[in-house]
Amino acid sequence: MNNKTDIANTVKSIKNLTIQGATNVAKEAVLALGRYSSDGKWSYHDLEKSGMHLALARRTEPLARNAMYWLLNEAKNNSGKSLLPIAQNLVASLTIAKEKIVENGISLIKNNSTILTHCHSSTVTGILIGAHSEGIKFKVYLTETRPRYQGQITARELTSHGISSIMITDSEAVFMISKEDNLDIDLILLGADAIERDGSALNKVGSYGISLSARGAKVPLYVTATILKYAPRAIEIEEREGEEIWASKPDRLKIYNPAFDKIPPENITAFITEYGLIKPQNITLTAKKYSPWIFAKHKIK
């Protein structure tokens, strides 16, 4: 396989969700660009073109773009060299950031608590698996997450570690949080694909309704995310193909299938980051402190 074919295949795998999850998308994108440069015979123009092709495969993924900006910036000082070792170091740093987030999140899991999560976040499952390994007893309600059923990934990961897990339909989530079913949800843990300047978070569609219900029922809602998911500019919410919902629909039926929605900052108790628990109103200051180059790239002060 030549390097251009490798780039094209990686883009395809990101778009069709063979590669999914913001961290996995970012890792595979930078590694593909690293492989593309491995012979050292690259021009910056071609490298940038391929890099942005990878970074924009899913537009609601600022982590992939930020990682790509960082790698492309490193390329300016490494002309004629393979960038693969630099890409591998970046992937390692993303793994370390995730481990720190998991460590910071475990302290929120209390004994005999009931937790709800939506979609699949490897960081969320990492927190839950970590808490379970420390002997903390709890149970998890998880959504099936239509139309791609990412909740099944969450279910497999949790049950394989012996964590008490109960799957619910997406529409059950807000009902359960509302306490109308006489079940108490103690904590909501969500992942995020992006963090915006106002402290809002973009996550799998359905997260907005969950956050509204959580605020009304006074259930704490935490969002797990690396600061590298920060987006200085507004994020375009991806709309997926209608065939994901109904492949054999009636000819005149239109389908609207957004992949994400937005959790307002007032509905978020705190972000669980590699730098600790950060309130939504402090997220931009934190990003500027630890990742100022993101703002420089966008020419934002």
C-alpha cells in the first residue's frame, strides 16, 4: 500500500465509523500522516493538504485538528525527515492525558452509587473500570445509542470487567433521571467530542436532553475530555446519512440525522480533564494556559 492510499483508507475508515471516538480518530490521523512522511521525501504543501484531509474527515472532532496542527507545526522544523517518531510521541501523550483524566474521575465514583452514561467514551469506561478495580461497588445504566448502537461497545467493555450494567433505550434516559421511575441516578458521566469557548460541550445527540433532565433533577453531570478537544471557533455539527436510521424508507420520507448536540455550560457540573476538575466558566483560561498554540493557530487572543 502506498502512502497516499493509506491516507485515503484512513479518511474512509474515519468517515464510515470503522475508526470512532475522538481520541482514536486523532491518533489514527496523526499516525497516517506520520507514515505518509516516513521516507522524508515530502513537501510541506502536500503534507498540509493530506493532513487537513485527515483532520476534516469528521468536522466535529477538534482533537484531530489540534493534533494535526501540532504535527504540521513540527514539520516546519523537520524538513526532509520522517515525522513518524513525532507522531508516535504525540499519540503517547494523548494516552498519558487519558490516563490522567481517568485518575481524576475515579474519585467521583462513590460506593453503592448508580451512574448513567450515554454513547461510548473510552475515557468514561476507563473511569468506571478503574473505580471497579479499586473495589468500589456501583451499577451503570447505559443507553443503546441509536442509530449506530455505540452503547453496545460500552456494554461489552463494562460487563467484561464484571461491572453491573443495565442497557436502556435512548428515550428512557431522561425519564430515569427525572426520578419518575423511583430510581435514583446519583451521577451522570458523559464523554465529549468538542469543548467550545463558552464552556459548552458537544457530544452524541441526546446529550442535551440528558443534561436538561439532570439540571432539573439536580443530578451532577460531569463531562470527560482532554483540553486538546478545545475549539476556539464554533463547531459545525455533523449530519449523518439517513440510511443509518432507515435504509429502506419510503421514497418521499426525509430523515434528519445529526450526530451530535450541545450541552450548555450551565448544565455541566465540571469537566474532568488531565488538569483536574474544571468548571465550564474556566475552560478557556485553562486551554490558554496549557495549550496556547491552539489560539495562535486560529489567531485568537
